[in-house]
Amino acid sequence: SAYAKNKFDLLRVRLNDKADHKPTSDLMIGQLVDYFEKEGNVRDKQEVYYYAGSTYRALQDTPRALENFFKSLSYANDCNDCDAYMLCCTYSNLSHLFYTVQDYRNDLKMAEKELEISKKGIGDLVIPYMHVGKAYLALDSIPQAKEALDMAYHEIMSSEDISRHQASLIHLLNDYSTLGDTAKARVCHEMIEDCPLEHFSAFHCNAFARYFEAAGKVDSAIIYCQCVLDDGQDIDNMYDAAKSLFRLYDRMGDKENTNRYAKTYMALSDSMDFGTRQELAATVTNAYKYHLDQNREQQLKDERNKTFNTL
């Protein structure tokens, strides 16, 4: 049947997402959204909009990613039998997207929702605690940031399988180095099994650079940052690397390299166009809030009518 065929196509999108196979277009997910919007039940709609959001996130289209994750959220909240794990992942994705557009207050709201659901025994607690910690760190709420990160740290330390937390250890290494907690950063560094110079990862290189900077090993920090710029593929991490190099050379009194990386930092900042990102994200968020307000207003109206009819 057409329904079964579309369910299998959605399963293919889901499996590719879990295998981290990046989509090259939104053609298939667009067709699935059109079909399930007309023919699907509430759980189908929650799922198809979730994977539409995931597709647009992979395509780096933040406004459409936010829009589709919000739609998935609406269907999940309207359904008593929603996919709770997918709902948790939706909040996780929204937290990440708000962080990328520097809307840290909404980032924190989404991260706290993610943590609230995870505490009910759905999913791992490490990543939600880290999202909360990172949001507080961005808001300069240092005590709250440290408390949340420490919770993630203790969850990892008490785990029977440290190897499955490698990605989280990299993020903790970065955040503890930023906080200046070199003792915990050193423990994280010792437990990281891979070297980002051997199996290159731009974010991992930046995390190692931040750690070496905090540990006073400036030459190593410079090498890792330079690798990110030389790779030239990940503009967000190139921005962070250029900012770090500017700061390091300025501290060393090397005016030539300070000016060089200041220009690189500014050029990358202009190309990322944070202002437009924030404006588009704010537009989508306001539209979703308006949608919630309209729904709430309609619910109150229905309740008043029901009471009136009963009387």
C-alpha cells in the first residue's frame, strides 16, 4: 500500500540519520512530509517532522530545521502516546540549534526540557547535563555551569563503559579547559582514546587546543588551531581556531601574527553572518510561540463553550 511504502521510505531516512549518512537534498523528506501530513497519524507526523528537522540541520539550514523540530514538538505534545525518546532528541536538537545562533536563553530552556525527560529513565543523562552546562557557560553563569558539567562528569566516571562516552569527554575537555578546571580537564584528556591529528576532527582539535592553552602548552595549542584553519572545511570551528590564535599571539606580544589572525577572525565572523542567523531563528521561534498562544486561546474558548453548554 502507499502507506506501507512511505513508512519504509521514512525508515530509510531514519536509518541513514542514525548511521550519520549526510543527506544531499531535502527531496525525499519533503515528499514524506507532504504524504504523512495528509495520511499519517499523530506519531507519524511527530516522526516525519523530526527527521525533516534533522535533514535541514545536516544541510545547515537552521531556520527550516527549527521550524520542523517545532512542528514535531507540537504533534508530540498533542499526543498522549508520543515517542518519548524522539521528543527528548527533539529538545536536544533545538538546544544545539539555539546554541549555534547564540540564542543561549532558549538554548537553556530546551536543554532543561531534555534533562527533565531524561531523568524519567529515557535516554542517557550525560548529554542533557552537558547541554545545560554549556548553555549556562555561554550565559556566564559559572556556578550553575560547573554544577551541570560535574553531574555529567560523575555520570561518565560511574559508567561501566567509558569508551562509549568519548564524544562527551571531548566536550568536557573543552568546557573544563574554558572554566580553568585543569584537574578535571586532565582526567578527561587521559581517558580520550583517539588523537584528532591522526583521525582529524575540527572540533576535537579545538578542544585539545583549549586544553593545552589552559595547561600552559602554547606551542601545542597553536599547532592544533592551525590544523583546523589549514583543513578549511568547518567554518564554525575555523572561527573558534582563529579567535584562539589571535588571543594566543596577542598574549605573547607577537604583533605580526596577532594582526594576521585578527583579520582572519573578522573575515570568518563576517562570512558566518551571526546577525542574519539570529534574526531568522528569532522569526521562526516567534512564529512557533504565536502558534502555541493561538492553540491555548482556542483551548480556553472551547472550555468556556463546554462549560456554558453544560450549564
